[in-house]
Amino acid sequence: MMKAAERNDIAKLYVNTRIGVAKTKNADDFAEFGSGSAEHTLMTDLIHVNSKGFRGVAITALTGLHLDRSFDPLNNFYGCNPRSIFENGIWNALQENGIPCGKSDPLNVAKNINQLNEDWAQGKNPQTAAMAAVNFLRSVISSNQATGERLIDYFFYRLWVYAQSINTFELAVVKKLGLSRQILGRKITDFTIKYPESGILPQYLIAQLLLGLFQLSVIKVIGGGESVFGTNTTSKKPADIWLELDGNETNLYEVTVKPISKKRLDDSLDALNSTGHLNH
């Protein structure tokens, strides 16, 4: 009886060999499976989907048939020890060849399932991919050996073409000097919360950020140097910091590192009302 490690090695070699052959092929080599053929549609439904599990089921079933010609993937899928041969053999071959796959693809969609049929496919996402896997395996098993091998070659060829189509996208590299906005924002937030200096530092820091933002603008930033201990009502200022355009207040900013309770909100509304800025 074949040991598990030996089975896994053969499984990896089988998939590597099939993909290796696929790399040498082109569309002309499969002229009978043109874009209008049932086989072409079947492979598109099975392979060209985000879900990797159904491709994984098909590959695992084909590998199981290679390991044991008496294996019946449609009625005894678990008879090939799918977890072992996929995770310790097939997966490695797919990874080495840049084929998109997950660590446990077949088990994600066929865990504890023996029969691959319409009942299994029902409700799967996408269901068309699940049924394509079933119909593909049915075609392979019901065909004579030559036709079955041809279908398998075409499957691996389409799998390779699909992998190439999604692997050829180039990621744009953004050249950025200094810190990202997220990191800078986090540092500023941490700094203001940990070192508030009774609120002086947060207010001054926000004012400086606004000054930097509007330094080339006609908008003026007011209030950044004011004492944090004077209330808006007493000092008759509209807010801790505010923006002015042509002498008119536009945006008002209250700066705090303390919890904002309902009372504080009510106090703020009262202050805005007393200074005539309730509509700002």
C-alpha cells in the first residue's frame, strides 16, 4: 500500500507535469474547443471565478484518478484523501506555478461531502462554478481515455491562461516622501492625547495644521494663540479656533481631549447663541 508521503509527492508531480505541458500550448492546439463550444463555456464557468474552491475540487479529483483509476470522485470524493493530497502535494505545485489557490480549496466547498452532484452544487456561490466542476468530471469519466485526456489537458491549459491573465497586472508603486497620512494622523492624535498640557497643546497644534493648510489661501485662521482657560462667552470669541473670509466667520472649531457629554454640547450651543453664531 502506498504511503501518504509518497502519494502526496506523486500528486505534486502530476499537477506540475500537467501545468508544464499546458505552458507549451496555445489556443490553436485546442481548436475544437473554440469560444462557441460547450467545453469552452464549461471551463469559463469553472475557472474564471473568484472562488478557488471549485477549481480545487476538480484538480483534486483528477489527481485522485491519476493515483487510483478505480477512484470515483462523483460518488466517493473523500476516497482520495483530498485534504492530504491537496494540502501536502497539489497546493505546492499550484503555488510554484503561480496558480491562484487557497490552502484548503476543495475542503472549503466540499468538506465531508462524498457525492458531487446537483444536490451538492445547489446554493453554492457561484452555483454555475459548482455545476461546471460536476459536469467536467462527468465528461472526463464517461469519455474514452483519449477524449478524457484531451479534456484534462484543456482544463490545465485554461487554468494556466487564467493564472497568466490575473498575474500580468502590475501594481502601481506610489513614490511618497515622508509619512503616510494615516501614520501622521495617528502620531498627531497620540501626541495631543498623551500631552495635552491642559488643552494648550491640542489647540495650538490644530491651529498650526490649519495655518499650514490655508497658507496660500485668502482664508485667515484665528484664535490659535488664545488662552484655553477663557470661555467663549466671556471672551466673546465664536470658538477656540475659527476661519474668516473677508472678515466673516465661516468654520468654527472647538478643540478638546475630554469626553464630550450632553452638557458640554448644551453649553456649546448656549455659547454660540450668546455670541450670535448659532447658525454657524
